[in-house]
Amino acid sequence: MKSSQRLARLGCALFLLVSLAFGVGALLPHAAFSAEGREPSPFPALRTETGGLNAAFSAEFDRWLTDRVPFRGAILSAVSHVRESLFATGSEQVLVGRHGFLFFSDTVADYCGESDMTEEELTAAADALAALSEYAAAHGARLLVAVAPNKNTICPDEMPAAYRRLHDAAHETNLDRLTAALDARGVASVDLRPILTESETRLYHRRDTHWNAAGAARAADAILTAAGVPHEAYASLPVAEGAPFAGDLDGMLYPGEGRTEPDLVPAIDLSRAFAYTSAVTSPMDMTITTRGQGEATLLVFRDSFGSALIPYLSAAARDARYERAVPYRIDLLERYPASLVIVEIAERNIPALTAAADRLTASGGT
């Protein structure tokens, strides 16, 4: 048999084997070949609820089909292994940095100084937060704004060399400008950058967007100190390796592999310092309530960075309520009287305050 015929038959056999594998995979339940932590996209409707044609059918069908590619997670993971190990690249959402660090691509514009808000946008965001502060004061509460810095703001040396900060020391970031605008309006805020950069301990996860438990403890320390709330000196506690932590960026690159890294946690046991008073399925629940041993009553508007703050803030409060919904429901003060309102927002999300400015103000009834 000629070598060309052998190669042709071998190619056909490989094609049939691959087709058979994908065919069998397509018959399996979705959970058998996708582990991206979400439900698959539903099959799109041809018509809208009003009876018209669904203009988004093509895009929705593409998502439905893509979600059902057999062994999708394994394929994505294999591609990511090659990209990260050979080319030090990630994906559209994940940037591969130095020393095993991953960064969320949405923070690159802030890092490079390419996401500056206009004066009108900044004014709208600051005015909205000022309206919340006025509403809180009218209901006997103080308001404090705390911006969670992007990981590359705190760990710039771990960013790839190809990404350079285009602004110099004199350039003001959105965070700098928002802090100044709030100060001019008499709105209390706390700059978390100093307490997160003065430590030699790594305070952000290598393979996740957010701060680790040690970083959250230091941030909570700064927030409570700025608010004048008595609390444990979290920032001075020694730090040790804790339980394995699954990073969100790792999950994007390597779905289904269950990759983890050790969390870094402060040496304190808060298990008896507070208790959850709501049914909690995840730290990302839309509403979480707690009861602790302090005297303050907290209403906390937060995003994903706020999840790790919950134990440290709750232990210092009598009652705390954490809300993840946007717009911020400041009118909750009508039926949940709090002594302190905390607005925690990630640095990368500062521009979103502009888009929601009218709703933020309206939600306060001003």
C-alpha cells in the first residue's frame, strides 16, 4: 500500500474518531462537558413578546450553539495552557502578567491613563454621591465612600512590560479626581491605596481580580478607622496561608480544572464575633444581613470587592446590611435606620457612577 493511501486512511480514521467523540459529547448532559460556572444560553425565540421578529436571534443562536460545543471547557483550557506557557498571553478578558499574576483586561485603560472621565462626567458622579450623603445625613446617618483600587494600581510591577503607565506622577487618575471632587462637596471618603501599598505582604490574589483576605482586612481597618468605628486592629495582624481559593481569572482561562491558590488570611478568628441573620448562599448574594458585637449599624452598598469585607465590617457592628443592587437604595434608611452608610465601589467602575447618576439621585428621593 502506498504511503499516500496510508496517510489518507489515517486521516479519515482520525476524522471519524474526532467526529464520534464530539457526537457522543453532544448527547451528554451539558454539565458533563462545560464547567464554566453558569447555565448554558437558552435557545432563542424567533419572535419577541410583542410578536415582532427577534432582531437578536442570530447573535443569541450563536451563543446557544457555542455553549453546546462538546468538551468546550477542556478545549478552552488547552488553548489557554499553550497561550500562557509559550506566549505569556491570556484572552480578551484576562491579561497574563509577571510571576504568575493575572489581571482583568477591563483595568488596563485605568492603568495606562486612557480612561479619563470628562469634567461633566466627574461632576455628575460626585454630585450623585453628594446627594446620597445629604439624604443619609437627613436620616441621622453618615456616609463614607471607599474605592477598591484595581489590582494593577497596587501591584504595578506585576504588569507585563508591554503595558506602560502613560501618565506621569502629575497626572490625576479618575480615583484622584473623584476623591478631590468629593472632598470639595464635603462628602467623606477614604483612600485605600496607602494601607494597601505600605505592606510587604501580597494583598491581592495572583489569579483573581480581587484582594485576598489579608487585603480585605487592611481595607476594612482603614474604612472603620475613617468612620470612627471601634474595631480590632486588622492591619497589624500577622498573616498566614489559608484555605485554597479559586480565582475568577483562572476560571476564565481554565474552566473545569478547579485550579486554586492559597488565600492569605490574618490571624484572627471571627466565627464568634458575628452571625448571619439572612439565608446566605454565596458572598455575592444581593442582600446579606449580619449581627455582631459592636455598636454601629451599617448599610453597605458594595460590589464584588465587598464580599471579602463582610466578616471584618460585621464583627465591628451591631447590625449590618449589605446590598449589591444598583441603583443604590438609599431609601432603605426609611425602614432600616443605620448610623453609617458605606459606598464601596471598584476603581474600574467609577465611570459607571456617571451612567447611573440620575438614578442614584432619584433613588434617594432628592
